[in-house]
Amino acid sequence: MSASKIHFILSAENCQQSRLDLLGTLLQTFLAAHRPCFCYVADQAYADFLDDYLWSDQFGFLPHTQDKFSDAFCQVTIGTNIADADGCSYLFNCTGKALLDASLQQGMTCIEWVSQQPHEKAQMRTLFKQYQSQQMTPTMVRM
């Protein structure tokens, strides 16, 4: 039904960033390319954590909000309800679980990212297989 896409972005082999730091770097890259995005999180506690994390020196105080997506500003939107991403082209899945194809909007690109940390790579391999079990074919993108 959905023509959504799943992209797994793999960090460079020599990259020492954790998955969380890699997320911040990717969000900076998307915003620099004028691509607003939505960070879908599992709960309000993580939304609050990510809100504080993105508003730090490390990521240059990335413009973001906790709200429904709006393309009025090029910023990151953080939310616990996937329906709040309506109208957004890029959804970063921060839940740690594979999303269901039916929950993604037509034409939306879901971003999963993989650091070089061994335990994080193992977790993402499991997610990759979960997407495949839904008859979805994730695309691998190397940095």
C-alpha cells in the first residue's frame, strides 16, 4: 500500500560516534540541506531528553520543536505520535523498533542509522531483518 522507503545510513568505518551522536550529525546534515525532519520517539521522557540533547553546544543548538510537523520552518520536530509527522518527507526512527509499513505515509522516507559500535550494529541488524520480514527492502547508504 505505502510507497515509503527505509534507508539505513551506516557511519564511516573509522567513525567513533555513538548512535545518538550520529543522529545529531545526521540531523545537522539534513537541516543544512534544507530538509526538515521528524524524530519519532517512543515516549515523552525520551522526547524531553532529545529536546535537551539537540539544544547543546555539541550540535550548535539545532532548531527543533516538540509538536506536530509543520513545514513553516526548516527544523527538527520531535514527537511520540507518528501521525504528527504528517506532511514530513523524512522520519528518523528513534524508537529502537522497526516501524510497520502501514504506519508510514505515502512517499515518506524512514531513516535508521548505524554506528560502528558493535552492540549498536547488532541491534540494527535485528531491525533490518524485521523490515525484511514485512516484505520491505531497506536501502543501505554508507557515509
